[in-house]
Amino acid sequence: MQLNTVIFDIDGLLIDSEPLWNQAAEEVLRDYGVNLTEEQYKSTTGLRTKEFVQWWFSYYQIGEQEHSRAEKRIVQSVLTKIEKQAKIMPGLGYIFDFFYKKEFKIGLATSSPQELIDLVIKMTGIGAYLHATSSAEDLPFGKPHPQVYLNCASKLDSSPTSCICFEDSFNGMIAAKAARMKCVVVPHYSQLKDEQWGAADLKLSSLQNFGELHFNLVNQ
């Protein structure tokens, strides 16, 4: 089936927010005596905050009564940090214009809460391009489960097999492929040479490197 829909992740792809999520999490976890390594953070990139907290609090045997409180503190902290500090990723305007000119339906699908979606739309000015957004915040499962991508495709009235997704995380890539969508990964430069991206249809170092040749390669 020919592609007619594009769906973008947000964190780490459209805005450079992953370090800010790490900072917010580090500040909150420190209050519980937890200090994660860079590799530990990397292993849970792409998970919802709820799942991130549950995973590490369970690992460090911190009581469940603290989960919700810690989750809310992380989210509120990161929203403030993103509004004040987050940088828009190179090529954002270019890639939205690329698909807009092709008359593609355009959506966002993220593990982050709706508050963050609204904030990023305001910060980046991409609202006029968008036809739908989808958050996994209140779903039974977040990425790597495909539901958030399937929900976004449904809102766009698109078949999953007509969708191309852009992701930066391993969990996001797995979610997109499980939804039977094409997936272009744009990993952080420190992970660009990792072997874990084998399931992707295409790997790039930046959104601005995606061109007509790449489009034709995946649109087969």
C-alpha cells in the first residue's frame, strides 16, 4: 500500500527533551536515594513516566505508595524545563513542510502526556500541519506496545500500512513496527552506530537529511 500518512514521536525527535527528562528524573530519584547510570537511563528511554517510575522503584524496592507522587513531580518538572530550555531539533520545519507538500495526513504519537503535546505544538508552531495527536498516557500499555500508533492512525482515518513513522528510541521503533508501519529512526548521535536499529526501514542522523530518495526507498 502506498504511503499517505506520517506520524511523529516528540521527545528526542522534534525537541531535544531527553536530557531534560533525565534531569527531572534524577532530581526526583535523588530524594529516594537512587542514582541511575547513563546506561540505566538509556535502557528505559521511550517508556511512559509511570512505567519508568514503576520499573526503577520496583528495582530499588521503593514502596508503591510513592509511585504516583514521584511520577507527578517528574512530569511537572520536565514541563517547566522544556518550556524554558528545550531546543527544537534540526530539520523540524523542513520535514513537516516536506510531507505537507505531498498532502500527507500528519499526526503525533507519544508516550508523553497531553500537556507536553500541547506545549510542544505551541513552542514549535506545527499546529497548522497537524491532523491528529495521540498520547499513551492513559492507555493500558505505552510503547513498545503499538496502541498509541494504532490510535493515531485511526484518528487520521488511515490504514497502519499506509503510515510512515519517525522515531528516536528503540521502544518507539518496536511500537511502530508492531503496528505494521514503516519506521525511520533518528537516534541520538551517541546511539547512531548501535546494532539495535536493525528493524527500522531507514536510519538517519537528522530529520533534515530525509529527502526524496529516502522517501522513495520506504514507499515501496
